[in-house]
Amino acid sequence: MPQLPDDLDAVAVRTWCSLALEALGRERAEIDAINVYPIADGDTGTNLYLTLESASAAVEAVFAAHETGATAPATADAVRAMAHGALIGARGNSGTILAQLLRGMAGVLADGGDAAHLRLALTSAADAARQAVAHPVEGTVLTVAAEAAEAARGEDPDLRTVVTAAYDGARAALARTPEQLAVLGRAGVVDAGGRGLVAVLGALVETVTGQAPVRGPRTASGNAAKAPVTVDGGSVVGLPVGGTPLEGVAEGVLLASAPEEGPPDCPEDGSAGPAFEVIYLLEARDEQVARLRTRLDALGDSLVVVGGDGLWHVHVHVDDAGAAVEAGVEAGRPYRIRITHFATESGHDVRVQAEPAQRAVVVVVPGDGLAGLCTEAGATTVIARPGEPPASGELVDAIRRAHAREVVLLPNDAALRHTAAAAAEQARTEGVRVALVPTRAAVQGIAALAVHEPDRGFDEDVVAMTAAAGATRYAELAVAERQSWTMAGICQAGDILGLIDGDVAVIGSDVPHTARTVLDRMLAAGGELVTLVLGEDVPDALADALEEHVREGHLAVDTVVYRGGHQRAPLLIGVE
């Protein structure tokens, strides 16, 4: 049996994220099924799962960076990665609030993980989440978080006592949510977002005590609370929270469309709201965000803005989606913009979509410039910003946005292979035929996209794209962050590294010289076309100089240049 932690160090945070992700994975469908307040998405459990998946991936990345070291990462690094991962991967209203809860905890736990710090962290989390919601209402996840923090108050120095008290307080608060929010009481269900938070806190209990807690909320008498599920015709079937949603339901009876845990500030009567859900990440200063909140609050409802330190996650429901995005542009730099159109039909909100296309390509790109290029070529893009690799949920979302019967997925990063495979597998369960072409660099993705022909057979198209990607050797330039051993020798902090096919092959002192050396080594094996993708701060003069260098040494080789925008590497190189 592994040693139980005396405080929440980095290893405990990693374990917590892993166990919480497992818990939400088990309960995702159940949480979706009891989701009645008030938007008919039925995806609160899914949104919470995908948000925590991003948080867990960020923590794993911190540990991966320390694999060669003798010690684990610092606790501060782990909790900040958890909060940042949740922020950039937050999905829906429920996921956005969870991201703010984790951020509130991280701000305190970075200074210590003992019982006293955890009490403060729980209070900080509840306060931060409530402040992020424009118009809080009791009986939601906000109430559950506040009651968990209140239950954990005291002077007991034992960490196990604190986490257990917080969990029990959350369960009791969850059981009372139908009494606090009329729409929950009428449906006979507990709050879906609060149910998800109980699962996350239960994982924390298991992390600290080594034992999984009893699942489900408790009534005042201590008995397991029943969370009825509404079915077609308005009948209600009693269901213990934590059970299977279809238990006790007569064969042939389908669960009614269950809405997402909706925003805590929407009408309790479930009346039709705005037509669009708008979500985006935003780089902006605090004072700009304060004005943005005011403007978005006037445009619609369900407003939740979380984050800080220059990076924010914005979620709002509006009738004018363009105005919501324009407000973000005026405040700073919005990206990863997602707009969902809803239409009211028979009292339920449903997504409006046209007939699916036969085939589409989904491609991961490292910057805005390549995103524009690939979009013009007809692909659906996912931007992988520096230090922010997309989670599988984001790739699944892109496959859904592509809205096609057949999809070719180009991850363009060796590190995304397993993430992309998971996304492809999930999309297949939804009836989409997905082929994963294991491209390892953006230039390979460009080569594959160039030969894509949607009118030919799917298998034939995938083979052609795979062959084009495989025939493209790739390289990139990077700046060394510290002294390190490489296959090309010892590099110092600030050196320019030339990586060919993922391995350091050249160590130089400046970008132009290193780029020329890398090109010469790659073209020594032959080639017909050189692709250069320039980073945001790289001058056009470098591209001109490199084109001239290729012409002088290799007369039969053509060169094409693209602007990649804000990307990790100053220069990407492909040779076909």
C-alpha cells in the first residue's frame, strides 16, 4: 500500500487529479442524465471530465519535465499547472466554474499543503468561483463549494479530518439543492455541477486517506439520497446517486433530453434564453476584463469569467455572438473561440446542424498563421499554443465541428499521438469514421493536406496523405533554456538548437547560421521542395536569405514560405 501523504505535495496533487479524472469518467453519464438546469445540453458530466482531463495533462507535463531529476516537482509548480490546465481546457459553464475553483485552491496550496492551508484553499476556491459568476444563485455548485469550505473550518491539524469534513459537507449540501432551486425540486434531481464537485472532493479523500469514500449525497438523516431521473412522459424514476442512470427504467423507455447544469444566473422556470453560447480564451489586463464583464452582462446571461494574470476564460450566452466576440477583441486578444447556436423546439434547446459532409480534415497547428492557411484549404483547425497542448476532448470537439461522416486527423506532434488516438476512438463511438495519420510536425501536416482529395475513396485518400507526410523530413529551431547534454554536444542556455526529426543535430549561436546549417544537412539527402514556417517575431529578411541560400546550393529545389504567427519555434523547416 502506498504511503499516505501528510500534506498535499506535488505527488499527492498528481494522484488527486488522476483519481478525480477516473471518478468523473465513471460518473459522467450519470451526471449528464440528471442535468436539468436549465440548458438542454445534457453534458455537464462531460464538460467536467474534459476540464479535469486538461488539468491532469498539465500536471503530468510538469512531472515529465522532471523525469531525469532526482526529486519531484515543487508543490507550487504542480498546483499551478493544475489550475492553468483547467483554465485553458475548461468546457461549458460547469467546467469554467470548476477551473476557477481549482485556481482558487492553487493560489493557497502553492504556499503549503497542510490542513490549515487546505482550509484556506477551500474557502478561497468557493469565494473565487462565486465572484466569477455574474449573478450567483443558491442550490448550484457554488452552494456546494461554500458548504464544503464551511464544514472544513476548525483547528484540527489532521489533513484527513479536513478533507473528510469538506467531502461530507459537500454531500449534505448537494442533497439540499432540490430544496433551494425550484427547477431541481420539480424535476426531483440534485444539482449536476454540485454532483461533479462531490466526485472531485471524493477523489481528494481517497488521495489522503487511501480509501474511496461512500459515493452519493446524504440526507439529513444520513440515508443515501435518491436522485430521480425524468423520463419521457414526465414520469420520474427513483435512482440512488452513484447508480446507473438506466437502473429501474422499464425496457423501451428513453431518458428525456436532460439539460446541462446551466448557468447559475438563468431563469429558474427554464424559459428560452439567448440563441448562442460563446466561449473563448482571452489575453487581457485586469482593468480591461472588468469593463468586458459589464459589457457582456448587458449582452446576455450565463456570464462566467475566470482566470487572472493576463489569461482569462470567458463564457456567456447571447443573441448577438458577433458582439460578444467583438467585446473580447476590444478587451484584449481572444482565441480558441467556440460559438454554439441553439434553437428552441418544444421547450428544449437543440443544436442546429446541416447534413454532414462526406469527408473532412482536422489538423492541429502551432500558430494562428497556419490555422488560417489550413482553414483556407478546407480543414478544421485546433491551435496548440506554446505550453498548451490540446486535450483529447478538444480534438473530439473539432471532429464534431467538422461535421462529416469521415474525418482524417492530423495531430502534427509526436507527443499528441496518444491524445489523438483517444479522440479518434471516442469519435468512432459516435458513428464517425476517423483515420489518424501520425504526423509529427506541422510541415508534415501541410504536405498531407496538399494531396488531400475528398472526391476519391477514403482509404486511398488516407494512404496518399500518409505517404506525403512520411516523405517529408522535418526540423525546427529552438532556444536552449538551460545547459544540457544533447546528441550534438553540450548546449548552454540561450544557444540556438537545430532539431532534425526530433533530435538535436546542430548547436548554434544565432538563428540564421543555425538555419542554414540545418538546411544543408537535410538537403544533403536530396529533396525537391523546402517549406519554411516563420514565427511571429522572425523578420521576412531571414526567409529571403534562406531562399537565396537554397537557390545557390540546390538549383532544382523550390522554396515556399508561410507565416506561422505566435508559435513555440522561431522557424519550422520541411523538406520533401
